[in-house]
Amino acid sequence: MDHPSRLLPLSIALVCAAVSTSSPRAAFGEIVFDNTVSPSLVGVFGPSAEQVGNEITLGGQARQISLVSWLVDTQNHSLWAGTETHIYANDGAGGGPGTLLWSSGPLTNYLAASDTFLNVPVPNIAVPNTITVTSQFFDAVPVALGRDYGGSTTAGGLVSSWAEYPAGVWTHSFGPWAMQVVAVPEPSSVSLTISASLLLAGVFRARCRKS
């Protein structure tokens, strides 16, 4: 029987081979929705108790959301702003937002005067092809943070825009809001091979220390 120390290099070689075949696009995600090109006039300033957002269909193949970015206007000020982002399935009344798939919870964001995107990381939440992504902007200091209206759609498709007014009631209103959505694919056989190889290498390393 081969000694564990002889099998360890083989395990490491398998890991290296698997890593070298992984796709950089998969590692960094792909843009599955984008309407931030040539945006329209600045949208809404000031705090809002309601959620507003877009119902979208996702392009590409990736369906695990990793990032939502809102195109914003800081009025050329560095500021602190309270925000919250939500992702819904469109299984509510009249095809509107229904099941909450993910919420960022209340966030306190710092944006520099030169920032044009408010980036909200999402922990690889699996979603269907059609979703509604919404935002709430609360108080900001020293000036209000504005949402920009969206322009041309260059990835995915725009279905409609929604606003929650009053609370719990969704209506078609305003928009579309400028945003970008990034997603990553589900774990592939390559990533599973990497994980298994790393685990195997760790087991053999531990056995070598004991022998």
C-alpha cells in the first residue's frame, strides 16, 4: 500500500489542475441585469418609507445573486446614508412582489462625493428567472442621497417597476430605477472537485504527521 506521504503530492496536483480550469468569469460573477447605461434624469431625493424597485428577468445563466448596485446621486458630497435592499419573487397579488427571498436589513453606507454606485453585497442567494429588486433610502447626512432613473437595458430584461404604497400594497409606479445585478453560477463539478481534493489533501497531511 502506498504511504500517505506519497499520495499527498498527487492530491495537490489534482487541486492545482482543477483550479487552473476554473473560469475567471465564474469566479467574479456575471452581470445578469443592467440598465445603468445612459441613465435618465435624476430620480427621487430624500428619505422614503416605501420600497421602490424593478421587476426584471435575468440574462445569462448564473442565478445566485452576489451583488446589487444602485446608480445614485450624492449631490457631489461625501455622505452617510441609511438604506435597505430586498429581493422578492413575483408571486404576490397581481403578479407583484410576494415571497421575500432576501433582505439586507438596515445598512449605514458611506459614499464619497465621487461615488456613483451604492454597492450591496448579497450572499449568493438562489433566485428564479424573474424577480423584483427594491430599495429603501432613509435619512442621509449632510445631504439627501438620490436614486437615478434607469436608461438602456444592456443585460437581462425590464418587466415593470413597483412601489410599496401604503405598506404591504404594491402598485406600478415611477421608475425604472437604475441598477446592476451580478450573479454567480451554482457550484459546478469543477468546484466540487476542488473542495474534495482540498479535503483529501488535508486528511493525508494529518495522517503523515501521525506516521
